[in-house]
Amino acid sequence: MLLGKMGLDGHDRGVKLIARAMRDSGIHVIYSGLWQTPRSLAISARDEDVDCIAASMMSNSHLVLVPKLVEECASVGRPDMRIHVGGIIPQEDVKAMHDCGVQEVFHTGTSMQDIVDCVRKSTNPYGPLETEHPSATLARHISELELGRPPADAPRSRPSRIIGLTGSPGAGKSTLVACMAAELVKRGRRLAVVAFDPMSPITSGALLGDRLRVDFNTVDENVFYRSLAVVGEDYATLQGILELIGGAGFDDVIVETVGAGQSDVAIREHVDTTAVVVVPGMGDAVQMDKAGILEIADIFIVNKADHDGEAELVRTLVDVCAGRDILETIATGGKGIVELVDRLFG
């Protein structure tokens, strides 16, 4: 399911509580963030090929934004998308919500179990889509491949440039991806992103929040972004996904790994260039000398370069990098992004 808040609603505590409950119920939850437009939610739902959108609404905006969301789902190739709306919805407006195409309307007294049950009822077996939209078709082909049913008629081609972005949790990988996506779109390029997040080994649920860093209100359909949940480093379907993305016409791809540990090195087998993101405070020189993730780097990205310890980290990297490039970035401020895109994408 896709969770999002349309309009000027800047409160996300309730959505986060719902997201955690969904995750703990075995659901894969895509959280798209605050201040979404109907179009950005529709693009996200289509690319993620979700079973339903759950939109949280403030009072007085639902009669305008919700019908627009229904329209935008149709315009991006998914007129069949199920839409649920929750929030402060006056009772007299419920019929208008249903009339415009909303399946369920949830009020403030709705129990969490009712919401979980509704999401489960929204889940149907994947089948061919009645659409000619290339991104909608690509998204469904990826879903079929993930379920062990590779589409026989889908075009396949390996993209010309596949960048693997890995590093420890909290290093800023998703923010770096967002910055690079914005820069590439500014240059007239299209980008596909495959972002992995951890899947619970207990419930099989997952909270996938990487895409909320990307401003889809700006990049629109120039960035195809797909979130996938894995246990460990299970990249069994990645090669096939990359071929489907290339067959859909994308030349530039970023694969963002789950927050990686020292021994998480499998991504290098699937990409052309491996960029390892490190941050000040990650450890001393002995940690740098240990075998593992630092060995697979074709390029090092020192993110959060405005933090204490940056100079010491760079000096230590110089000692171990064996001539490999070291680029410094401050992703939250957009610094160093132009040089990084030049290095990775030419």
C-alpha cells in the first residue's frame, strides 16, 4: 500500500503510527511523505504497483484533491487504482467521495484492525494491466518477476549505466539519490531507481520510505522509482529487473542497497560502478583496514562532509583507497552533487 498526505497537511505522526501497524501486520508499506500533490501520489502508486493508495486528508481540501487524485491515476495509466481516504471527512461528504471513485472512507474513530482488514481486502492476484502506459507496464512486469512469473513478452535490455549505491544506515544514501535524480532531470536525462529496504523475517512486512526524499512534484515522470523489500542481500531478481528497466528505455539506473554492514558486498556483482557512502565518525583506521564493504568501492562518497571528523576520515580513506576517487558531499545542502553526477554519469 502507498501512504501519503495530500495538500498542506504537515503532520505525520498519525501516518507513521499507521505505517508501523501495517508493517507489523505483514504489509509492505510505501511512505511517500508530506505535502504530496495528487499527481505525485498517482505516479508513486503506479511505479510501486501498489494494491491501494491510503491518502490522509485535512478538512476542507478533500472535495478538490481527492477527485483530482482519481483523475491523475487515470492519466498516468492506472485508472483501476484503489483509493482509500481517511482523516477529518464530514459525514455529508462521504457520498461525494464514493461517487468520484473512492473505495473506503475512514473517520477518526476507525480502528487499526479495520484499516488492516481493508488493505487485505484490496489485495488481488496480479494480472495483465489494461493500459499502454510504458511505466505502468514496467511496474507490473517487475511485480510479476518478483512473484516468480517473469513476463514472457516484455522487452529486455541491460541499461548502459548501472550505479550501485551502498553504505551504512543513516549515511544519507536516499538523500544522495534524490539530489542526483534532480540534477539528472535538470540535465534532460531520465533515471530509474531500484531501492531496497529490509523485510521483516518475522512478519514479512516492510516499511519502504526511501522515495520520500525525491521531490516528484518537480521530477514528475522523468524518474521511475521502485522500492523492494528483501531479507539480507537477496538480489535474486535484480538482474531480471534491470533488464526490464533497460527494455523500457532507461539507460541510467541507480540501485540503492539496504543499510549495509561491513560484510554486505553482493551488490558489486550486479552493477557497473559501486559507490560506497561513508560519513565522519564511522570508525578508526583499523576499521578501514578490515576486509569487506570498503574493498568493493569504485568510488568513495564522503557525505555529511560538514560534520566533525571529515578531514580525518578523508586522510584515512586516502591511505586505503589505492587511488580510487573520493568525493565529498553535503546531500542535505546539495553540495558536491554536480561533481558526483559528473563522475558517475558523465
